[in-house]
Amino acid sequence: MAGLTRRQQCAAVLASDESRYITGTQLVVDAGLTQKVS
């Protein structure tokens, strides 16, 4: 599982100006738990 630091990094990017063009989508931050293996 992703550590707290990794989750903090994701939150920081989403709160920054770098995410200004990310609109109308859901970004799942779950350490890959919902990723399906084919």
C-alpha cells in the first residue's frame, strides 16, 4: 500500500496550479487496489 507520504504527494499535486486543467473527472488514489489484472 502507498504510504502516507505518497498520498500527501497526490493531494499536493491536486491542490497545486499543476492541476488547473484537470476538470470533470474522478481521480482514484488507492495504491492500485481497484486496478484489474488481465
